[in-house]
Amino acid sequence: MINRILVAPLNWGLGHATRCIPIINALIKFNFNPIIASDGVALELLKKEFPELITLELPSYNIKYSKSRIGFKYKLLIDSPKIFKSIKAEKEAVKQIVKEYNITGIISDNRFGVYSKHMPSVFITHQLHVLSGNTTWLSTKLHEKFMKKFHKCWIPDLQDETNLSGALGHKDTHVIKAKYIGPLSRFTKKDYAIKNKIMVLLSGPEPQRTMLEKKLFEQLMHFSGTVLFVKGVVEEKQTVEKINHIIVYNYMTSEQLETSINESQLIISRSGYTTIMDLAKLNKKAFFIPTPGQFEQEYLAQRLDKLKLVPSCSQDTFNLNELNKCNEYTGLSDFEFEINYKKLFSLFKAK
């Protein structure tokens, strides 16, 4: 029997897609046949990473950010009927995929409609608390309602007091079958000579990604050291451009990113959870600029700042002088935790 596993990350920035890369590689290693389903840049990235695998397009949630921090939650509220409509369409698409491709198991990274009652279905999330300001209780309850439909919930973190997600991924709940699987990263730490004083790693929905790109580029034109600037825009062809002391890529493959991050002294990026897991794996110093209005990123940035691990500031207040704080912070470090994929994937083995 061929064990075909549908792997479906949410298209919200690149984080959900990139943290599925080690899972897809592990599935292949343990003789499963992964089939990838997503949309937008997440799907384009995984097509480039796994050109030999079947890739399918799912209905898009069409998540877009407000230009202002205050308008972010309001815009999500206004867009919620469209999101629920997309989830319904996603469920129908999954029924067809399961039938057409003889799927035997499902791994969904934050796609609420990608599950089946007839086979093991796993939901990946680092958010048991879904922060949304004074409506956190409601967004958390709504999240739980969706998660209950899955057979298992994998949390990419440690359950111990020493962890990366803090309150986000740690909540007493009997509503879902949660399992802490350890931090996920596609990278390996390597001792390379430092080539870049600063590396900028961008991703995330528009228009905030472009807004930060413009601000950082303007500031870093006045920086005296070498800068590697990765826009996080996945296009058909990779482009490289040198502007004075700044080397600009539209995107990088996983292999290129691993090398470049290892070769960089300081990383400037959003405080997305996948980025935090990757930088912890590579023991890197960083500076975080959370996406305005995204409560999760703001919480993670504030938590790591308070722990004196990674300094941060708002997008509006960033300037080069903020980087001087990095000397007082220790940076992120790896837990040296090995995920037991054989045990994890036993859920999908035919009985």
C-alpha cells in the first residue's frame, strides 16, 4: 500500500511553508509519498524546493494586511466572511484530492478545511492562545473549534519551561489532542566565516512587507558594512542585484538561506515563529521588527526582548541606532532537540 500524505501549509507569508520542508523531507525518508497543496507564494516556494513531487492548488484565504497597525484587526474582521467561504471551498477541494490521489493521511499547517474524518488528520500550530487584544478569548475559542476536527495537533515547540513560543503554545486544554514535537527547522548550523555584517530576511503579506523593505533599504544605504538583503518575493526566476554595499536577492532557496544565515553576523527580520525557530537552530543574533498589528509577532518580539535574547522595536521607530542594542543581548540558541519522526509518523501507518 502506498502511503500518500497530503501536506498543506497556509499561505500567510512563507513561514508555514518553510517549516513544512523538514516534515516533507522526513516523510520521503520514511518511505511516504507526500503530495503538496497550498496557494500563492507558499505553493511556489514548495514547487521550487520539491520539483519532483505532485503540487496542487487550494482555494486562497486572500489574507491581506491593513497599512496601519490599528486597522489590522478590523480588516481581518471585515474579511472573515470571505475567509470562511474559502475554508468551505477548501474542504470540498480536499474531498476531491483525497479521492483522486488515494490519500491515506493529512498534515495541515493552519489550513482549517484540510482534514478528513476517514483518515488520520494532523493540524500543526504554535498557537493554542490566539492573541487578538481584547478579543483573545474569542479568537482562541474559534481556533479550538477548528482544531477539534483533527485527530492530532502537533505543536512545534518544547513543553518545558524553556521554550520558544511562551504563552502562545502553552495552554491547559482537554479540547484537542496536543503533542509537543519540538522546534521545526530546515537548517543545520555550520561554522562558516562571517561574510555579511547584516542579513535582512523579509516575508509576510502585503502591503507591510513592501513597507518594511523600503524603510530598511533607505536606512541600510547609510550602513558602512556589508549587507545581504533577501526580499522574500518568490518569483519564477531568481534575481541578484548589487547596489553599492548591498546585495539584493528577490528570494533564496533553503540551501542558499542556510549558507547565508550561517555566514551573517546579525539577522534583521520579522518576529515570525518559524524565523525564530530557524535562528535558534543556527544560534544567531537578531533584531526583530514585528508586523504592525499582528499580536502574535508583537508578543514574541516583546517576550524575547524581555528575556534579553533579541532586541526589537516597532516598524515606525526603527533606525540604525536601534541596532546598537544587539551588543547587550545574548541571541538565540538551539535546544539540540531531535524530532522522532518514526514515532510521529506511526499515526499514518496502515493497521
